[in-house]
Amino acid sequence: MTEIAKSETGFVYAPAPESAGIARLKPAYEIFVGGEFRPGRGEAVKTVNPANEEPLAEVAEANAADVDDAVTAARRAYEDVWAKLPGSARAKYLFRIARAIQERGRELAVLESLDNGKPIRESRDVDIPTAAAHFFYYAGWADKLGYAGFGPDPRPIGVAGQVIPWNFPLLMAAWKIAPALAAGNTVVLKPAETTPLTALTLAEIIAECDLPPGVVNVLPGGPAVGQAVVEHPGIDKIAFTGSTAVGKQIQRSVAASGKRLSLELGGKAANIVFDDAPLDQAIEGIVNGIFFNQGHVCCAGSRLLVQESIHDELVESLRDRLRTLRLGDPLDKNTDIGAINSAAQLARIRELSDSGVAEGADRWSPECTIPERGFWFPPTLFTGVGQASRIAREEIFGPVLSVLTFRTPQEAVDKANNTPYGLSAGIWTEKGSRILWMANQLRAGVVWANTFNRFDPASPFGGYKESGFGREGGRHGLEAYLAH
Ligand code: NAD
């Protein structure tokens, strides 16, 4: 019998699950080196569905010798083929990859939701289309590099080592691979240990698109494989997305090596709501800002700064809205909040949330049923948060929002900038002049006005301060892969 769920708003939802079979899961996945899949020489691991803790597949892991082979293959491909190709020829390959991602979009979306825990609505409507859009976008640049503003004849750098996190597995791979290839570099990519499946399926797509062997190599594995990529002397450029702690370690290890480096690290973004903001719209932006992808978003609006005069009204509306969020099966098309990606991440979210209570903030979550198996955390709101408390300073990387208040625009700016991070910020007000004034004061790489978490391949993305350096996306994203 079909279980019918009734939300607090009175809407009745029948389950609407996407079939897991669409993901075409294989029992085992291999590493991708020199255009071929082959067993890794590291110890194979089981990747787990975080929504039910069931193993999904066995994934081979690379070791240092595999890294060496991948770098050799990438070097050969760079010198013999890829860097010599005219941009228009590289563009054809990138267009081909973009179209193949679109063609296999449904499969990739289900696979991503299985491996990561994110709602199918998000993988289907955001991750996969945006990944394809990045390949389309950079395909367009491949034969126009001389017009990108980096000199008349910009050259590629060489072999790029790319290490990515688990929160947007395919999208992060696309952010890294597309500009690197467009600019004429070859790539050794290491996906995150808990989410290797879509990157390996992308490798399959790349092989089917007949890319010359070695142009892209994909090496699943843990931190040791990442470190072997970063430290390999045959790599010319490192692009890393992940935590600030690991980013700092990488920066130290490549110091004086001559390797180029770009770092996309953590964040603790302020989402700032003024008393003249369109409240209903702001509520949607706040929810999207922190609960999209379970808050596993580097640019999440995790600090809500509300003008004091509207604090109570806004918090009440926000609670009403949070009561309508549906937590559960990531493959259900009605799900808003999926699973937390791993037991380790869940433990971190719990620890930081408990510290919020211990430091005196008020914690609130809507009533919701937490599934018995899997890793789950309810949408959580903290009010009465002090600026010095850990939940206002540290990146939680989960569905947890800290609410603070301000009285004047200057106070909002001061509080927003009172963080070691600087990745993004949001401003909600109907005054255009205030938006421009604020945007100039905020030390954040991206400032959204009356919206949040909008991504476009044509728009550069990146950090200030401990959120890293270098830009991905847009014309700016090419600079990280050009020796000009
Ligand atoms: P993490 O730093 O632990 O891991 C990221 C990647 O680095 C993984 O592939 C991991 O295996 C690898 N790695 C770990 N230690 C390494 C080492 N010593 N040398 C080389 N590689 C190593 O981060 P995470 O927990 O997987 O991801 C979450 C973090 O990523 C958050 O801080 C988030 O803000 C950040 N992030 C930033 C952006 C951005 O664009 N700024 C985007 C997404 C995520």
C-alpha cells in the first residue's frame, strides 16, 4: 500500500521516487588512466548510500604509483596532442562532452543522489545541468583565448592536478576540467573519497567522446592520493576545492615548487536582510541559502543578519516555512532535505550544534521524522547567537542557520566582514543604492542581491581571505589555466 504523507500545510504527498535503476550502478568501478579503466593499486573501498548506509559499489583506489602513471599519461597527452590542437578542435571535444552529459543527465542525477544523498530535485535541476553548462561555456572560449584579456597568445600551463570535495561531485569536476581543457592543459583529477561515482562516469563519457588518451585521468582515493597528486613533481598547476585546513597544508607543500595554485575553500557567508526587503522573497532566499544541498555548500548563507526591527516577524515566518520542508528519501521528487553525506560530517554538525546550545543560543527545528537508517540532521535554526560563538564563526557545512541582528547598514557590514572567510554574501533590500554601497564594502568574492546561491558558468566565483584565491567560472576562470 502506498504511504501517504501529510505535511503541516495540509498538502498531501504520495511518494514520487525516481527509480534507482536509472543510475545503472555497476558492482565495481576502476581508476581511469591514459584513456583506460584499470584496477587501482590502492585498497578498494565500498562507497555507501548515505540515505540508508547500504554499499552502492566497490571503488578501486589509486596509490602513488598510479598517480605517477596518470601524470606521465597526462604529460604525454599534453606534449604530443592536446596543447598542439587548435582551440577549435579542443572546443569540439568539449561540446561533445557537454552534450553527452545532457544525454545521460537523468542517469547522472540519480547516481549523484545515491552517492551523495542530495535530493534528486537538486541533482536533476542544478548539479547536472550546470555541469553541462560549464562544458558548453568553456567550449566557446577554447578558440577565443586570445580575446580573453590575457594577452594575444596565451599558452596553457601543462598538467593540472585537481582535487575536489564531495558536496557537488560532478559539478566540481566540471568546474575544474572544462576550463583546464579549453585552455589546452591536461588533467589528473582526484574526486572525494565518499563520492567518486559521477566523476568516474564522467571519465566513461570522456572515453566515449574519444578524447585523446591521457588528456583526462581520474584517480579515486583518499587524502593520501590527493597529497600524492599535489606533491608530484610532474604537475605544473594545482587546483584545490575543499576545507581551509587542507588548503593551507597544500599551500605550504607547494611553496617554492614553482607550481601554480588556486584554492577554493570554506565560507561563513552573511545573508543580510533589511527592514525594507520583500519578506516572502527573502524567506525563500534564506531557505535556499542554507538548506539547499543540506547546507553542504561552501557559499551557504549560514549567518543570517536581520535588521533588529523585523527580527521577530522574520523568524516567525521562517519557522512557518521550515515546517513545510520535507526531509527524507533523496530519490523522492518531493524531498527538500536529503541525507548528510557521511557519518563523519554528521558528527561534525552535531558537535557544532551542541556547542551552540552550550554557548547559550536558542535552538529550534521543525517537527520531522528522521529515517531510522542513514545520516540525517533536521533543518535547524539558532536565534540569540553571539558573534563570538562557534556557530557564528565556524563553518558547519550542514542545515544549520545562525541568526544575528544589526541596526544600521554599517553595523551589518562590520558584522558580515567579521569572519576569517570571504566567499559570498547576500543583501535583501529594495534600495539599489544600498545594494551597491554594501557590495563595495563586503569582503566576499560573490555578492548576491535579492537572491542567493545563483550559479552561472559565465560568472566568476572565488574567495577572499581564508576562503582562498583564484577564480573559477567566467573569463576569469581561464586565467588559472593560462601561462600568460
Ligand atoms: P577536505 O578538505 O577534507 O577534502 C577535499 C578533498 O581534498 C578531498 O578529495 C580529500 O580527499 C582531499 N584531501 C584531503 N586531505 C588532503 C591532503 N592533505 N592533500 C591533498 N588532498 C587532500 O574537504 P571536504 O570536507 O571534503 O569538503 C568540504 C569543504 O570544501 C568545506 O570546507 C567547503 O566549504 C569546501 N568547499 C569549497 C568550495 C569553494 O568553491 N570555495 C566548494 C565546495 C566545497
